[in-house]
Amino acid sequence: MTDAAQASDLTGVTILGSANLDVVFSVARIPRPGETLIADRADRYPGGKGLNQAVAAARAGAATTFVGALGRDENGDLLADTMSTAGVAGDLVRRVSEPTGQAFIVVDDSGENTIIVASGANGTVTRLTDKENAAIAASAVLLMQLELPLPAIEAAALFGRQRGVVTMLNAAPARELPLAMLEDLDYLIVNEHEACLIAASDDLETASVTLAGLARRLVVTLGSSGSVLYDGGVEVARIAAVPVTAIDTTGAGDTYCGAFAAAIAEGMEYDAAARFATAAAALSVQSIGAVPSVPMRDAIDASLGVVR
């Protein structure tokens, strides 16, 4: 049975994840340990892997619900407004006393970045409420990351799997993962560095084969080299990247994940969804800022030559 058939009576995407205010410093190069550099500029943008992916799913055309937490502060208000403007349903978002999460990002002239995250309110999401579980159960796809406490992610994966929801985990930032949780996933999405860290192997092919044997389907994104798709432990496709000049790669992986989730929820087959997500990610690296760079559905379709 395809995932589209499995989810035929369900609609939309629920994102369980983080929301941060990103503080982005633009520099000529990434500083070395102990080195101080003067930034060319500093900017603030909505971000967090969960929020980025929610915006990406919504702009890709999916009815999208966000489950997570914001502080009762100015940054939280800004991120709540971002969700509303993007068409992401945020009525389940918790407002808590801890400060809204923040990410401090350094971007160099080639578009590469380093990121430090202060979890703040995100760290309070340790278990899900009945209303949050109900939102998951009503969705075609549940997409998660690893910027929330792991117990909530484990519980959501199990719950979603039991309710026939297509479960996806973007395993970032990388960490050791419980085997039982991996078995609850329909899709595990990692980049090459995350694959090696999670599988405890320096060899990407070995790491990919290991992870492909644990999750039903594995997507390994390779930046400018595209991505590799696995199904049932076997490599089934290689998706070429779209050649572009990158200005800022921050959020490109999140754009890929959100667009991929939207495509699967819409009923696209595995490889078609990956091509759709690849096109979205390529568009996102051509401007600065994670959320501001996320493309709209019309732009994605146009890049793929789709006429609607």
C-alpha cells in the first residue's frame, strides 16, 4: 500500500517542533575557535526547525497545524504572527513562562552556516495533550524534528503510527535514537552528517544502509549532490540537485522537509515528492533568512514546469 492510499481519509500536515527567533550574523568566513570576527550585518528572522518546516508545508499547499511552545514575550508574539501570516494553524501553540527559543547563526560569503540554539520554551514540551494528539490523529502526515525533548517525539511517533498517520522524523540536530522509535517511522530524513552521527559510522554508505534497515523509508539529503532514497532497506532512487548559486543555506533542509511532507499528504509518490522538495529547497537558498526564503507553491511548480 502506498502512503497516499494509507492516508486517503486524512488530510493536511501536523508539525511537532520548535520555534525560535533567529539572530543571523553575516561574515566573510566562519570564525575559527577562539577567534573574534566583525560581522558585516546582523538580522533577526523567525525560525526554528519546526516553524521553518510548518511554513514550508503551508506555502507548499498543505493545511498545516503547528504543535509547540512559545514564551509570553515579544519574540513569541512575533513568531505567532509569522505562523498566522503563513497560514499555519497555531491555536494549539502553548504560551509559557520560559523565554521563546533563540538561534544564533553565523553565515559566510559562500552561504555556509554554523548554528547555536537556546531552547527556551521549546524545552517545556515533554508530553502531548489530548487536543494535540487529536490534531495528529486527524492529519495525513506528522512531521517532527529533534529540537524538542525526545519523550514527546517518541510518544507522538508511536501515537501517529497507531492512528494510521504517515510519520516523518527529520533527525536534526543529530543524536542517538531509540530503536523502538525508528521502527515507528514511515520516513527518516537526514543529511549526510546526521546519517553518520546517528549510525556511528564515518562512512556515509555504511551509515545509510544501517539507517535504511531501521526505518521503513530513508531520505539522505546531500546538498548540492541531491539526495538518495531508500525503501525497505534498498536504494530506490537518486534525485539530482537543482544547480543554483547559494546565498544562504540556513533553513534549506527544513524547506525540503516541509515541502516533502506537503507532497506526501497531497498524494504524490515517493520520488515525485522528493523532486518537489528538492525544487523547493533550491529556491530557498537563493535569499537570506530561513522563513523569508521559503518559496510559495506557484514558484515551486514553475521551477518544475508544472502548469496549474
